[in-house]
Amino acid sequence: MAETANKPAEASPEPTDPKTALATHPEVVRFTNVTKKFGVGNDSNVALQDVTFTVHDLPNTGELISIVGPSGCGKSTLLRMIAGLEPHYPPTSGTVEILGKADSSPSSEKGLVDQKYSLFPHLTVLKNVAFGLSLRGESRSTREDKAALWIKKVGLEGNESKYPQELSGGMQQRVAIASTLVLNPRILLMDEPFGALDPKIRLKMQELLVQLWNEQQSTVFIVTHSVEEALYLGDRVFRMASRPGRLVEIVQAPRPDIPPEEMRQKKWFVDMTRELLYRLEQDKNAAGELGSYPDYKSEIEHRHSDASSASK
């Protein structure tokens, strides 16, 4: 599924050759030997070094990539390079290709959600969600209808006239997600979107994201410090290491089809969380196969079978 220059270890064997399976699918994101330095000379800091991976467009399924790693490993830099935001983009060396183009300039095909919510305090919930549509020049009635639909999808119906300061943190994050998804981006980028929420609300937001993602079928990248969140949400988990930031391991995970509270009770999930957390603490390169649990492999094969059937 991914191609990396230093060939990080995959979590478990694929039922079929992933290169063959993906050969007919266009690429959404490709990093080739990407290095990013901030500063010059002796004062320069290497945020990312020689990062290579490919994410394909999987029809009728999409893919969610979760990114974990210690502080300073370049997770947010990688995300903002995809978004095309300065000063993270362009790379110091290497190439970043988005939707087949060697250009990662900001566009409506990419949507970014972070933990700061990025809402306009002087606009109502409805106007916040409709704001991006107004920039596109859509009529007032059209954008308000679309905004109202997405407000309902994220469970905030009845709050259209409220202002952000009247909402809880979880509700504000729902508005931020609706404001992004209403634009129907091909690539959704999320930087610690649930990091400031309490544990119970965070689990609900994870479940909501999976629900909306299944509807949108887009490509999603989510940066998180939570191993449990990464394993629950991600089709693949990119494990990064620091000093300098680099991609060292790609772990395949089953697509979530049950609430996070139930997933956390599975033995393979508990064992895999513990093992991946240990590797994160060691902050080293790949250390062999991760996920050699019979029930885990069964989940993976089931997930691949479903994805293969959906893409035909």
C-alpha cells in the first residue's frame, strides 16, 4: 500500500500484492525523498528527512492515514506540506505530488481541521459553516441549505443561530468539521482535532469522524498523540521517529466498524496498542512485524476483502 525509500516494515502480510492491487488507482499524495529544514547553516533544524510514501485513491472506500510519533518528529510539518502552507511548504529537497501534480498550493481540494477550531467568533454556526461556500460564489440559498444539512449531520441541528462562544469545545469542533466537509474536499487533513476534548467526547468524535468519512469516501490524514486513536481510526498508521523526523514504520489496521469503546475491548487491540506504544517510546526504526495476533490478522483480511469488493 505504501512505498518508502527505507522500506519500513508492514504490520502483516497482504492477501495480494499491494502494488498489483493499486496499480489501476490514481495517486492522491506522493512524497519522494522529502526533506524539510528550517533555518540556515548551523542554526538549521531538520524537521523531516528523506520521507517517501504513496497514498492512492481507493474508489468507494477512501483511506484514513493516522500519523503518530513523539513531539518534534515532524507530524504537523508533514500535514502542512500536504496542505501547501508556508513556511512548511515547499520542501527543502524531494518532491510532494498532490493528485498527480507536483504542486501542493492551497486549494479547495484540501481541507484542514486543527484543534484550534478556526471559527469566526462574530459569525453564527450557520454562517461559519457556509463561509467557504460564499467564497466559491454560491448563492445564499444554496450555501445555507448545504450548511444546514451538514449542521444536522454533525448533530448540531437547532444551534444554527448560536455563536461559537456559546458552544462547548466538542460542539465547536463539530462546527469546524462541518465547515470543512461542506466543501467536499478530496483530501481532509486533521491536526490533533480532538486533543483538547475530554475522553468521553473524544470517543464520540472519533465515531462521528468514521461515520462522516464513510459517507465522503475521501482520503483523510489525521495527526494524533494517542496510539489508541491512531489504531482505531487508521487504515494505516504511519509511525514517525524524531531527531530528525522520519517515517520509520507503516502499520496496517482494520477499518473500524464498531464504536471505539467496543474496539478497545478486543484483545488484539489491547496487545497492539501496548506494543506500538513501546516502539514509540523507543523512538527507533521498525523492529519487525507488528500485529502477529490471529484475531488481528483475521480482521485485516476481512477489511481487505471488503475494500476489494467495494472498489470493483
